[in-house]
Amino acid sequence: MNQHLLYCPISKTPLTPASASQLEAFNNLVQSGQVLDRSGDLVEGVFSSLLVNGSVDTAYRTRLNIPQLIPALSISLEGLNLVNSVD
């Protein structure tokens, strides 16, 4: 049986929660104004959770514990170097 329940609507790969170190690195980049969503809007706030796809190149926010799996609101992680952030 497949253990993954959520999949990235863009890459069709399983989504998993970002690790604590990935989340910390992401929040630092957000605070410094370096993160845009796929619509081109600046991502703001502090994130307590984030879902990432298998290749850690796309992330999805959660709001009130509900994953926001809308491609236009997804966040490209390419060039943000969260891949090497491990716990």
C-alpha cells in the first residue's frame, strides 16, 4: 500500500513535510525577502510547516493545517539550497 497521501500537482511526486533545518533555512530566506511564489508574489511570514516534493524543488504552504496545493501558489525552491539542509 502506498504510504504517501499527497502528491505535488506539478511534478506528480509525493509530498513530505520539510525537515526542521529545511524549514529554518526557508524561513530565513523568507525573512530576507528572497522568496517568491510561482505567481511572482513575495512570500511573507514565518512558516511552522511546509510540504516539499521529492526533488525538493517545489514547496507548498499549509494554512490551518490544510495543504495549499494550488500550482500558482507553490514556491519554487530552485536555487535556494534547501536540499542539503538535513536534520
